[in-house]
Amino acid sequence: MFGYEFMQEAFIASTFIAITAGIVGVFVVSRNMSFLSHTLSEIGFAGAAFGILVGISPLAGMIIFTLVSSIAVGSLSTESSRREASISAISSLFIGLGILFLSLSSESSSYATNILFGSIVGISAKEVHQLLILALFVIVIFIICYKPLAFDSFDHIGARASGLNTRLLSVIFLITLALSVSIGAQIVGSLLVFVLLTLPGATARYLVHSVPKLLMVSVGLSLAGVWLGLYLAFVTNWPVTFFISAFEVIAYFLGLSYKNWKLSH
Amino acid sequence: MIEVKNLTKKFGKQVVFKDVNFKIENGEFVSLVGRNGAGKTTLVKILMGLEKKTSGDVIIDHKQKIGYVPQFRNIDLDYPLNIEQFIRLNLKWTMSPKQRAEDTRVVNKILKETNLIDLKDRALGLASGGEKQKAYLAQALVNMPGVLILDESTASLDVDVKIQLMDLVQELNEKSKLTVIFITHDSELTKRYTKRALLFENKTVRPMSVDEISEDMFE
């Protein structure tokens, strides 16, 4: 399958996206932000549609929308219960806006399908470069902030007590989350980017008990899903997104059963 | 030594406390007592630099590190890290193999001191209340503080577990000359473990001997 240039490009781009999503996912789950990441993907859909409408790339539109809204949500309220209500209000508005932008732009509906369900196999070399740069940027931020971010994500109260600037960490994390949603949406689509950003991280929690191991397992599951998805899509001509989500969901339930089995023994 | 001179804290117009003066010597074990909302936690936050003072001075010699064990923690049953990894969260990141070896030595020493060495691989979410408190204590100690602040750390524990934890803190206080500040509503523990108390009352702080303490100061 690597004989085709488009498959090579799809493979390189998805590898980097999977690594990024696997890392970010561990922190999304431990910071209880699965719900926010889901909403950000809906906001990303509106951003991509807006990009098409005004004539910039859908990826750029997505990044602008998710960045602005993740920072807005982060500063809106730190209390999670209030945050959840305001997040769902915002997300409904953005889905509506996305539909409006798409109908105003005269593009064909295949564009909408690409945004919602992903289009990795049709990716161009230029787009691959953009995704690689963004993914590397996110990975570098995580390497720099690894220790304080891990402390804040796995023990927020303890991190605050030890004098860490948890507010700054939260902003940094939201920026990386917004970028990860935007790039992740390029393979699995904004409707299912949630799958890559939360499931591998959530599954890892059932299997291992240290931050470095959680990162390794999460990245591993994310890579396995994406590679397997690309291969099976190539062979069967079914959508990549289907295989990725099926793999990650099955892995999640196997992880959950393993944990329950271990608890009962 | 910690010295507080004419310290005042207001939230807007509301005075939490004013003109507070006291000293805590190195290696002392003191309690902070007083009703809820009297300003104990606010004072501690000012000592740690997490809250701004309105006026006055706080002098902490040699810039001693302060370890703080907060009152509440949100660790649920699904919490994924084991006890050792939870303690390690408070370590600084390092590439140096020498520092890594030193960190491991310190972590093992603290795991032994807090009687957690055999439980280090247990998921913190599945640990008992007493084991969790010990893990919180151990995490604060991993940073090698000169001052340890316990904020109601015994409040939710059974009596025998409370005693175990306090015996442990007392041992650390005596053996390693660790200064301990114990915020509590428990007059029994105050009298049993500390020699001196700082009473928060009428918007100020009064140092007293623990013999003067009565139940009504906590209600």
C-alpha cells in the first residue's frame, strides 16, 4: 500500500496526529475534560465551515475557532459544574453556526462530509507539512511542561499547594487541546476526534499506574488504531474513521473488563 | 524560624484578622485553633505565598521550604496512579542520572518513614482513608521542607488511625527537627501532641499554652 504517494502521506500525517492525541488524551481524561474536548470538536466544525466561507483553509478556520473558544471557556469559570452548563450552551450555538456557514458558502456538500467525517486519504503534501509542524509544536510544549502539567492534572489541589501556577498551566493545556482537536479532526473528522483524544487515555488508566506508562499505553493504542484503520481502509475501501473508532472502543471495553476482572481476583 | 509582625488581611472591606504577631521557632510543633472562618487557612496561605497580605511582615528564615497537606483532595476510586507515583508528582523534572538516583533514595526513605513502603504499588484510589492521608503527607515531604503544615489532616479519620498518623508526624518532628504547624478542631490531639497553640479569636491571634485550651474555642 506504500506504493501510492497518497498513502505514504496519509500514513506520516496520521502517525504524528496519533502521537499527539495519545499524549494529550492522558491529560484530557485526568483533568476531566472529555466533555470539553467533544465540544471543541463541534466548535472546530463551525470554524472549518467558516474557513470555507471566507476563503481560508478549513484547518486555519478550525484552529482560530477552537483556540479562541478554549481560552474563553477556560476563563469563563473554573467551577466544573457551571462550566458544563455553559459549554453545552456554547456548543449548540456553534453547530448551528457551522450549518449556516456551510449553506452560505457555495461549496459542494462533499466538503462538509470531509470536515465531519475526516479525509486523511485525500490529504496533500502541503497539508501534511502543516499538520507535522502543529503536531511537533504540541509535543514540544508537552515535553517542556511535562512535570508541572502532570502534577496539576493528577493532583490539582496538591499542585496548587506546592505553589505551581495552575492557572497558567490550564491556559497552556487548553491551547494544546485546541490544536490537537484541529489536527486530529483531519483524520477522524470533527465528529469523532473525541475518539482519538479521550479513549486511548481512558483505556490506559485501566491498565497501568504511572504517568510515563499511561503516556506510552495511550500513544500505543492511538497509533495501533490509526495504523490498523489506514490498512483496513486501504484493503476494504471502507472509511478509516470507522475502523479507528471501532478499534478504540473495543480496546476501551477490553481494558474495562480487565480492570474489573483484576478487582475481583 | 517564622516571624509574623503586625499582619493584617482584608478581603475587600471585610477584615479577616489584624495586627497579628507571633513567632514559631525551628523544630516546634504548634497548633492553630479557632472557629471555622477565623482565618487559619488564610494565614497559612499567606505564609506560603499563595495569598497576598494586606499589610505587615512575614519573615521566614533561610527561605525554608514549606510543605502543605491541604484539607480536601479529590481522589476517587478510579484514580489511576499508585501511591509511589502519586508521591513522585511533587519531584522536579531532571535528566541527570545522579539526581534521579537521589530522588529515588529520598522517595524510598519517605515511603519507609510513613510506613507506605509495602503499599507503594497500590492504586491510591483503592487505598484506605488513613493510607491516603499518609500518601498526602509523604508527597509534601518529598520536597524536603523545613516546615510542614497539616490542614485538618486528621478530620475524617478513625481515632486509632488519627493517633497513628500523629505519632508519625511527631516522630518526624523530633527526629528531623521538622517544624510542624497543625491546623485542627480536635482539642484532644492538640493537647496530646503540641506544646503551644495559636488561638484565632476576635480577628486576631493569641499564643497560649495548650493547658489553657477548652472545647468552646473550637465551636
